[in-house]
Amino acid sequence: MLACVAAGAWQRPLTGDNQVYFYVAERVASGVPPHISVVDSKSQLSGLLSGAAMTLGREVGLDEVRSGRVVSIAFAAAAVVLIAELGLVVSGAEAGAHLAALALLGSRGFVKHAAIGTNPKIFLVTFLVLAHLLCARRRWWAAGLAACAAFLCWQPALAVVAAVGAEALLATGGGALCALGVSAGALGGFGAYQLYYAAHGAIAEQLRQSYVMTLGSVHGIRRVRSSLWFVLSEAGHRHGSLWLCPVAWFASLGVGVIGLLVRPAALLGSLRRQPGAISLVLGSLVAMLFTLYDHQGLPDLLFPAPYFALATAWLGVSAAREAAAVTGLRRPQLVIPVLMALVLAAQALRGGIVSGDESRTIADQYEVGAATRWYVDHYDGVWCYRSAYLLGLAHADNWVPYGMLYDDINSRFPIRSFRPLRDGRMPEVILRKKGRVPGGRAYLHREYAQVAAPLFAREGVRVYVRRGANASPGSAESRSGERR
């Protein structure tokens, strides 16, 4: 929590995909369910939770950005506490608990995205860790519910549901009844999620976007070398360096493979007896394989990050015990975890765990949101492309629910010929950010005039007003009442 405050949680701007999810959550707080406010193929439990926090924030006078960040930081803090408990279970030592907590906290992007707020993968991490901890404690129904919550934050976490179910079925003391308990918890959570959409008349659209649209998206196989480097350097790209946690995961995998080859029966028996072991092994393997196959940016590494942290804890404590057994000294049991902790802290600081964006603040974006509100009030329709968060700040709906167009949406219609039509009409204002508008060549410069808007330009947004529109183009910044 302190790390998020130091990272500028109260001042830093909305950036990246968090902008999209802020808009989703703000619309939830205003009564518009996810998948209706914006077409998006990801599950949206995190949006519902953030939206609920925003609703409460409005009651106590807290704006939506900051109330969304409060719940995000709370979930991140809970994840660190929970993984410390799980680290203790995995390693059997307090040093392992501290290593696991420090490793997760220092994962690149964890603090940053928790501080910005509304990122679904922060919520995913918390529910993922909780599911494995409950599994280790043999609370099958609750573990299934928590695993389902992780899945409802991002669909690849279905692997966590399967992993917890496998442990319930195969672990010593488990069986069919335990697996049914996991299934009951998971189905109960899924059913409750669907009831929300049913109450808002949006269940069909939610199911279509979350589970049909995604079937139309097939990514090409990535180069193994580049994917491995992406993981091992924690998205450090060409100039990155090896990070301890993913290296520790691969080292732990190597130890496990050797054990499986040398003494398979002993290793499998140990996994069955050790609470939580089967689910952690299966979950971590699937999370790693999926990340190697499909990753776009740093937030994608938050899916395997808890497994990296637990591998670091296990490896550190195991290495310390082996060193102490070989030397007959107790000092290695302390020295090795301390050295690993120092490396983790150094890499976290080097990776900018508390760095902020000093060039802009959320106050600057509030000004642009106020100017956006002026356009909403004075023109017949505003479509924000890759900038829907401005409508969230303005408390308004998008002209059409397509805040951005990407390959999954291609299953609905050809996005290259897309026109943002509503009731057969085009919007009078288009606010465009980042790159070309798909289909825009056919109408953007022909039907619209770009207006000078320095306030929007600082946000990287271009403003287009439909030719012949009634209101006065370019007057939003002067009439919005905002001061630069």
C-alpha cells in the first residue's frame, strides 16, 4: 500500500489499457453493465468490483478515479499478504513467506498498475493466490469460488479452476466429493456473475463477447527465443537483463524434471501428500505456457507472477537447507534468503517500482474530461476511439460501444470498412487517439474537419468535427470553464 502511494496513486494519470477499464468501471457505477458500455472480449468481474467502489466513493465525495484506485490498492495489498501465507505453506519457513511477498511486490508493473487502478490482472492475482491458499487448506468449495473469480477477471485463469479441481480429485484425502465441492464453488460464482447481466438484460451480449468472440482470434506462434526472453527479463525487451523470479521458476522446473526422471514414484507421492502442490504445479505450467504463446505487454506477466514468486521462495529456502546440510552450519539458512531478498529489492528499484509520470497528472486529464463534456453537451454525438476514458471522466456513453477495434471484433464484421453508425447516423464529433481509425480513410477527412485543440493534443487526442455541424467547432476548451 505504501509502495502504491509512493508511486503517485493520487496524482498519476490513467495510462494504457487501464484507461479502457476505468471507462468500463465508471459506466458500471452509472448503471451501464460491461460489454454494453464497450465491446470487449475479456471477462469483467474487476470492472464490477471497481464500479461498486466508485458507487460508494460517490456517496462519500470521492471521485471515480481515486475510489477505483482505493479498491485496486486494497486488492494488491491483500495479494501480498496472501502470497506470504502461501509462501510459508510452500517453503515451510518464514523466510519463504518474506521472499514470496517481496518477489510479488517487486514484480515489474505490479505496483504501477495497482496505483493506476482498474487493471483486471491486479484482481486476477489476488483471486489466483487466494484460490491456491484455500486449496492448500483443503477448503474446496471456497477454493473453487476464488478460482472462478480469477477466471471472471481473465479467461485464461480457467487453468486455475482446473488445477484446483485436479488437486481435489488426486491429492491424498481428496476424491470425487472434494472435486464436486470445487465444481460447486466455481459454478456458484459463475452463476452469480451471470445473474448480474441477466438483471440488466445483457446476458446474451456478455456471453457472446466473452466466449464466442474469443474463438475467432487465433494468434500466430511466436519465436521461442523472443518469448523466453520476454519472460526472463520481465518484458525488458532487448536491453533488459535476467530477473531472479522467472529464473527461479525455470530452476525449480529443472529440479522437478530431474526428480521426475530419477525417482518418479517418490516425487508424485510427495506432490499428492503436500497440500497445494498439485494445483500450484499445474497452474504454473499452464500460466507459463500461455504467457509464452500469447503476450502483448508487461501486464501479461502478472498472470504467472505469483508462481514466479512462490518458486523463488521455495528455491531460496530449499537451497539454504541443502547448503546447511552439506556444511553443517546454520548460517547458510539465513544468508541465502537474505542475498535473494537484496537482489529482489535491487531489481524492483531498478525496474521503477515507485516511479511515476511527472510530465502529466490526473488533474490534466480532468481538464480534458471537462472539455469532452462540453462536446457531449453541445454536439449530437461524440465517438471516442481509443480514448473512451475521456467519456468516463465526462460521465457519458460512447456514440457506439466500440472504443477500439481489434482482431476479436473482426468476427462480428469487417473492421476495415467500419463506420460508427448509430440509427444510421454518424457522430458529429470524433476524438481519436493512437493510430488510424479502421475504415477512417473512407470518411474521416472527407466528412470531418480536424479542429485545433491544444488541450486534447497534450493528451495525444485529435478532434474531428463533422462538416456542417451546428455548434461552434474548437470552442470546447474556451467554454468548458477549465483553466490550464
